[in-house]
Amino acid sequence: MEGRTVCAAAIQMSSTPDRGENRRVAEALIREAAAAGATLVALPELWSCHGLEEVYRENAEPIPGPTTEFLGSLARELGIYLLGGSILERVSGSERLGNTSTLYAPDGSLVAVYRKVHLFDVEVSGRRYLESANIAPGGEAVAAKAGPVTVGLSVCYDVRFPELYRLLALRGAEVLAVPAAFTLQTGKDHWELLLRARAVENQAYVLAPAQWGRKADGRWTYGRSMIVDPWGTVLSTCPDRDGYALATLDLGYLERLRAEFPSLANRRPRVYRGLC
């Protein structure tokens, strides 16, 4: 698979409750990344509306809907694969919303939908977060083809659960997408550590677009969007501002690494039967 490469971009934003402004910023950054050569571009978690839970419900929409149409048309115009980070999805028959990631092909078609499986119900530095109060968990692991590469979808807090990523790798994922809005307190100690661990243990690239800066509810997000290679090396990262991390993913290198250092092939599933 010599010469099989993909130029990827992980976009970084500081989204607000203003959906129109967020869309303007996202579109500008997507266009800039595509002009720089990216053919796989990823937005962060809840890029279209972030920071005030009381407006989440009024900003939620069905899939397909206006935001998915916007993303699909932009992917088609630019001729790129576009990962729509995640948006708030109005789920038919449910009082709770979905934290939902979508993937679009260069013809504008919606090729994959993933709903965040692991919800952020924790207490950090004296502040309680209860994502499950508004969000319903997804129940399916999703991997999809994006041109020459298979992408495994996830969202933020999922990154702390290696079982999901091993399942994605076993389904052929070569790139693990982790759109996120990590808190500053956890991000400064765990963000890079977890991303590099998921890359190394699954011998996959990690594409991690993130929210940065202070949000409308007063909390801070960590940012530092990055792209990590299968050896755990950070190829590109984003400073504390709107922008993107850009890197070339060499799939030939990934294939050689998996052949020469076959940790995925050396698994012993029979020993792990008690895990679940």
C-alpha cells in the first residue's frame, strides 16, 4: 500500500450558543483546511451550539436536517470527506437528545451516523457534570469508509473506554476520530495521554478536533486539537485559538507497522472472555 496517503485536518473552535456565528466560523475553517490540501476534515464536539444547556433543546434538530444539509453541501462543493464533529440531535420518540456525529462523502451523501455511547456523568474540581440528564446514550460502534481509509467514530468521553476503540480497530478502522470538548482540568493531564494511548494500542491514527476557551456557562475547555500517528507521535497540534491541526496520514506506514509489530494479531481473545 505504498503511496496511500490522506491529508487530514482537525478543526479547533470556541463555539457559543449562537448557531449562526458557529456555522460561519466552522465554514471558514473548513474552507481554509481544504485549501491547505486536507481531504478529510473533522469538526469538534457540539460545534454548532455549545455552552448553555438551557438552549440545547431549542438548537437540536433531526438527522437529516438543516445542519446535515449544510455539511453535506459543503463536503460536495469542496470535494472532501467531512466529519461533522457532533451536533445535538432531536431523536423521535425520546425526551432526551443525541450527541451525534456524522460523516459525509465528497458527493455530499451522509455515509455514517454515530451517537455518543459513554456519557460524561462525573464531578471535576467540585463541579458536577450530568450529560445523561439531557443526552441519551448511543448503542452501536460505527466505522465507515472515507475514500482510501476506514474511520472509526467516537465522541469525547468515549476516549476513556478502550474497549470501544479496540472494537473499531477490529472492524478495520485505521483512523480513530475523537471530536471533543474536554474540560481544562482533565485536558491538561489526560487529553494527549489518552489520545496517544488509543493510537498506540490500536496501531491507528487519531484525529482529534476540540473545543477551546471559556464557554458561556463559565467553564473552560482545553483545546489542543491534534493528530497522532500509530506509534503515538503527535504529528500536529493546534495552539489556543481557532484554527486546525494538519497532517498527512501515511497508510502504507500504518500497514507496515501492523505487519512488523503485530500486536493486534497477537491478541488472545479466549483469555478475555470474562471481560464482558
